[in-house]
Amino acid sequence: MEIRDKIIVIGGGFAGLQFAKKLNGNRTKKLVMIDKANHHMFQPLFYQVACGRIEPSNISFPFRKIFQRSKNIQFRMTEVKQIIPSENKIITEDHVFHYDKLVIATGCKTNFFGNQKMENLAFGMKNTQEAISIRNHVLLTFEKLIIEKSRSDDGNWNIVIVGSGPTGVELAGAFAEMKREILPRDYPRMNFDDLEIILVSSTEKPLAVMSEESQEKSEKYLKDLGVRFISNDRVTDYDGDRVYLSSGNIIPSNNVIWAAGVTGNIIEGLTENSIKNNRYIVDRYNKIVGFDDIYAIGDIAYMETPKYPNGHPQVANVAINQGKNLAKNFLKKSENEWQPYEYDDKGSMATIGKHRAVVDLPKFKFQGIFAWYFWMFLHLMLILSVRNKLAIFFNWMWSYINRDSSLRLIIIPNKKNKTEQ
């Protein structure tokens, strides 16, 4: 009887999915993927879901559909609560799983830096549900205002985005275009002059991790779109109606989106010596220090290398290639043949509205309409299925030609009282 390694991978993000796909069909490996959601999510386009540009289903891919023909991969939808390394088992909400090798690919969640009020009242954007919640909340704001006929100059409908990385910048640009092109058509009797799209940044320029040219150009694009960019300032508090800044300024808003950082999804059970900056410390082969059969890949992995002495950036390209590299190593006969991982930075990019984007590649940089087309093409190619590629392409083309979108649905869960008879 053939002996097969039982591998459990926790998390089906970019890293976990690529790891599983590389092992798909290999008869020497039995793999169980565990995730608390039943689908993989293409996170770079969450902001378009939040702004009503595309449907959530267009960037969500059910795991059972992805692996429905697989002979060696199973999927279980549950949440992992604890790892017990001494017994090679994990405990979930409703089951106990045993493993020969464990791969942790749990990714990150929004980092509110200990501000509980901000966590309770502001919106993060790290999963499909949060993106839909942003869309619902923003659209409901306008529906309530038109019924209540509230004054608009008190700022209660301002949209405040905290954090000027790619997510924050792309959100600000999309909402600014929504204010300019879409909202006046939907609400012709409302005056949107007092609606502000406000981007709060702790740095002097947006996109601080990109080149100086991209920073300058992105700031210009934001201002051209009417975004109010607040630099070198930090949010210290939020009470649901007002945003308090370290400068002493106060911004009235009921719509606050937090895009100012992430932190790892750590699972209980591993020693503190194996964790740094809320990520698992791994060697060059993604093995967690202190353990022989537990690995971490993607955003949750902290790997120091000569090129990246402070760990790799938490970006999709790192996660994808760590997943692929670990899977290739697992397929080799001996660990002596394993290849260490190093990140080859292919560049970074961000889009700030129609015909406005910035791209930093290793050998050259460019901005404007060509960068915008480049951004669209690359993201479209990264979408998993042909059907989803076509759906997104159609939505983009419709929006491009008509400067409009038909996806502004407000979907609120129906809460039933289970005690009623």
C-alpha cells in the first residue's frame, strides 16, 4: 500500500492556494485545505467591490469548484482554534485533524493598533464581507440623507480613508470618481459639493513605498480628482461621528475606512520564540524555527534574508511564490535538494481613477494612461477563471464607456428571531 504524506494547509489565500495547486494530482501527497471561508478571494480588487464597480462573485472562487476534480485534495470549511505540535494535531471549531506536515497560510487582518473604538466603528477591508459592508454603509448614508433631508454641510457623509498605501489611494480615487460621475445621477436633487473624500496619511506623500515619481504623480492625481489629502498626521480616535487627529483637527464623518496597516493571523499553540512582529519566524525554506514539520508561507511568514533583513513585504507576489517554492520542495526526494526562497521584486503599481495609474518596474517607471492599461491587463490576467475574467472585463468596459455602474446593490442580511414560534 502506498504511503502518502498527510499535509494540512490552513488558509486558502494566495500562498495557500498556490501551494495546493502545485501539489494537486500528486499521489504521494494527501492534502487537506482548511479555511473559515469557502472561497478564495482576489484581494487587490476588494476596493472595486466596496465602490460598486464589480460583483463579489467576480473575484471569489469556491475551493470545492477549484479542486472538484482533484484526487488528493480535500477542503474543510471551519476555523482553526489551536495547534498542538507535540501531538501533530490541530483543533478546529468542530473537529480534530492530525497531520504529518502542517502549512500555515493564514495571512493578515486589519491592524487597528490596539484602538478598540476604531476597530468597532471603522471598516477594515481584508475580506469579501468587509468590502460589501463598506458598499452597503456608504450607499445607506445617502439613502438616509435624502429621506431625512439632513444638512450636508455638517460633514456627516464625508468618506474618510485612513492610510495612503495602494489600498487607501485606490479607494480614494474610486470614491472620488463615484462622487463626480455616479452619485449626481442617482440623487439628482442632492448637492454633493460638500461631500469630501479625505485621505489621511502618516507620511508626507501617498504610496510611500513606491518611487518619488510615483508619489508625486499619485498626489497630483488625487488632488485633480478632488480628494483632500492630509499628510503627516495620524488618527488618534473615532467616536462614530468624528475623527480625531494628532494635529488636533477633527473631521466629521460616519464613513471611516481603515487601510493603515495589517497584522498576522496568529493561531494559538506555537511558542512565543517562533513569533516576531506577529508573524511566524521561518528559515529560508519556510520552516518555522523550532519545529521540524510546521511551515508558514505568505503574509504570516517572517523570513530574514540578505536582501530583506527585516522580512519580506506582505504582498501577493511574495505569497504566491513562497507557496510555489515550498510545494516544489515537498516534491523532492530529500531536503538536501530543497531550494531556498528569495523574493525577486517585480515592481509595484496602483491606480487612482480612470487613465490615472503609477507603475514602478525594476528598470523603469511610468505613469498615466499607459500605466492604467498596464494595471488593468495585469490584474485581469491574475484572475483565476475565464468566466470571471470576462465578467470583470465587461464591467470595466461598461464603466469606461458609460461612466456608470449598475452594481450599487444594498444587501442587508435578514435577521430572524429564532425564539419566535
